[in-house]
Amino acid sequence: MITNPNEFFRELKDKEVRIRKPLVIVVALAVLISAYQYFLVTKISQAFPAEIAKFFVVGAYIGIIGSFIGMFAVWLILAVIMHGLSAFFNDNGSFRRTFEFVGYGFLPSLVGSAITVPMSWYYISQAEVPKISIAQLQQNPDVVKSIMLYLLPKDLIYSNLIINLAVSV
């Protein structure tokens, strides 16, 4: 699939539809993204007083569930769009086949995330999170933005973007 996707999909289209491998790809990506989101939110929560930090933890759990389910929703939505477009151009393939092929399309995202998530995780785990008080939040709500930029500097974001683009090409 990586070295010759045309040949991979040409051979695959003549075989029986199997959702297992694309499902593993999407599950792995969903787990990776959900774990990273949980880590990031709990790291950010360290900046806040305990009364506020507990809301971040609840938000982290909601984020895990949302990210995990959201990945499958994106898979389904993309498959519906692709199947609709193919039907518009008079293709008569099955939705299951489209769903399978779209699932394989998440492989570059998985590879990119497998590189960028540990890199970001390491960087963020090394960062010392400054503590802010409720008074600071009331006086200057932009202090949260400052903490986010401290934890996720532009260099990290740009390098992650470049890596993900390079893997997708």
C-alpha cells in the first residue's frame, strides 16, 4: 500500500470486502489521538488551581470519548461522501467496498501521528507548566492563551504539520 497504492487497491478490489485491517488502522489512530488529547488536557490542567483543574479532567475524559467516536464518524462521513461522488459519476460499487478503501486512507494519518504524537508528548512532558491563580484569570483571560503557546510553540506545531504532510504525499 505504501510503495504502490495503485497496485494495492487494484488487487484489493477483486477480493472479498474485509473491514478488519482498515478497522485496525482507524482504531489505532483513534487510540493514539485520544491518549494524546488526554495527556495534553491533563498537562494544561496543572496550570490552574485545583477547583478549576477538576473540570479539565472531566473534559479530558469527555475528549477521549469524543475523539475516539469522532474518528469513526469521520470514517463514515468520508465513506458516504466518496460513495455519493462515485454514484454521481455512475459507479456501481458497494458501500462496504468504499468504506473499506476509505479506512485504508487513514494509514498516512496513522503513520504521521505515530511520529508526531510521541515527539509532542516528549516535548510537552518536559515543559514546566506555570501556575495561574483565579485572580490572574479574572484580570487577564489571555493568560490561558499564553500557557497554550508555551506548551505548544509554533515550532512544534509547524514541524508536526510538515511531518504529517510529508507522510501523506
